Amino acid sequence: MTKEERVPSVIQYIADFAGCGFWRMLFPEFILNMKKSASVSHSQMYFRDLAHYAKTDVIHLQRQGTPHHLQFVEKLVQFRSRLRFRIIYDIDDVIFHEDVPKYNPAYQNIHQEEFRISTQKIMELCDEMTVSTHSLRDYYLEKTSQKNITVIPNYAPQLWLGNHCSEDMLLRNYRKHRKRPRILYSGSPFHFSNTLGGDLPDDFTHVIPTIIETIKDFQWVFVGGIPKALSPYVVRQEIEYHRWQNMEAYPRFLAGLEGSMTIAPLQENRFNYGKSDIKFLEAAALGLPCACQDMITYAIAPIRFKTGQEMVEKIRETLESEESFLAASRDARMRVQPRWLERAENIGKHVDVYTFPYGDPGRKYV
């Protein structure tokens, strides 16, 4: 490969092999390597050998925050002074404990002040931060001295999510379940206060009474997490529950549940204002209309609600007829098209960040 053909060499230190790790790091890595737009590798082992980074252009850290992580980043900073690579920090959530709701189980792991201090120091030692929303950019500009913050939204990989939608199948499912439509929610247990042993208001508190009231009207289907208050209805088989699926099976599994529509409730708080619209993108990719909380998080969504009662009204309106259902399905699919990761302007944001320093005029998409 000639000098002119050389692409940036990137090492990603990923936070996990769950949804966050895939959406923010692993899916982009796969596409970038396929397109030969960058040479990207990943690890969860922290290498402290200078030679390991000899030909590296960028080190991308995802959600690192412990004092141990800080020690590692301080070592990378020493290497940076000699090897001239850039260090970038990625985060797609509010991670400072003062703004993480106490119903979220993550709060138990990050509420220690030493975690708060080390996380901010890591962010400020890096050359740049990448975040998933403009709300997060504003948040970290306010909370840290880091001023080089770039928004790279979460983009849906078409190769993963884009091959499970058929209008004929959607219409068959709609007709099959018209008397009792199947309303899906798929999400992690982190939206509920279940694991904390208390009754803190959480992301579902405001919609639970309406779900219970409409059990005979709708077949409510939960995947992954479910509010504790709804567990008795699962036992009595009045609400359907399925365990979380691995990433490979997830889109196929959701499509196979024969849903009529999905929901995405959230509590109004600063933590959720920073979240991205993944639940809408997943549903839209499958052709399913999604009723989303009416807040900045779901600005892209055409169907939004404030209360549980309004949520059900929106569901009834959307599913009133084949025409209204198909119109909502087509609208959702239209809205996901610009958000495929593989589109040049979307994967191009990753290329820009890996190729050019923050503020460089060579960046075209960020």
C-alpha cells in the first residue's frame, strides 16, 4: 500500500460486547474494514507496551471511568507524546452520578465520587470526545473542560437490521392479530427499579396503569426487561414475556413476534434527554410503527405521547384500519432510510474522526 493509499489505523477499547459496544464501536469497525476506509481493531485488554502503538493513528476509548482506567489513559498520554497518535473518548449516555436516576441499576456502580473524578479526568486528557446526541454534547461541554466534542449519532446497520421487513408479512400479522393487537416493548432491565428492591418512579411508572387496564384489548409483549408490577400478569399468562436475545438473533427474533406496533416510554429527566433513538430505529427497520415518549430523545418519531392514556389513544389511532397501519409503517421505514450506517455520509463521520483532528477542514461530514 502506498503512502497515498494508507488509511488510518485505529485501536478501539470497547466497553462491552452488548448493544452499546456493537452500535458505537463494533458495527462501525466492521463496515470501515469492509470498505477499507480504515484499519480498525478492538480489545478489552489494556496493552501498556509502547511498541504495540507504533503505527497507530487513533485510540478510541469507550466508556472508561474507573481509577484503573485512568491509570491506563495516563500511560497512553505518555506514549502519545512520543508517537503522536490521538486519543478519543466515546460515550453514549450521561455517566456522571449526579444526573443518573437512582432507579437505574447503573447508579449503584457509578455513584462513588472516585469514579466521577476519574471519568472526568479521562475525558479531559483525551484529544476529542465522540457522543451520540447533541444533548450529550451540550451536557459534557457544561460538565467538563473538554471542548472538542463531536456528535456521531447511532446509525442502524442495514446488513443487520435491514433484511427482516416485508409489507406482505406485516399486513398478514396485522390481520391475524387485529382483534387483539400485539404491542411490543424490547429493552434492558435498566429502565426499571426492579433490581433495587424499591418502588422508585422509573421509565414505565406513568404507563403501567394503562397497560394493566388494556390487557384484554392488547397482547402486551415484553422482551428483556419488564416492570415488577407487571410480573403477576406474566405468571397468569396475560402478558407475554421473552428473555433477551443475543445480537445475532435479535432482529430475526423481534420480527418473528408478529408485532403490530412497539412502544418506547421514558421518564422526563436529564439522563434520558441524552439518550438516542435506537428503539425507534429498530422498530422502523422492521416496519413497525412505534409510539415514543414525547421528548427530545424521539424528535424523529411521528407518533409521540406524554401519558399512558395518550399512548393507548395513539396505538388505537394507528391500528384503526389497514390503511392507517400501512401508512404508519411506510412512514417509519422512510424515516429509517437516512439512518443506515452504510450510507456514505454516516459511515463518513467515523472516517472523518479517524482521519483528521478535531476542527480540521478536511472533515466533510462532522
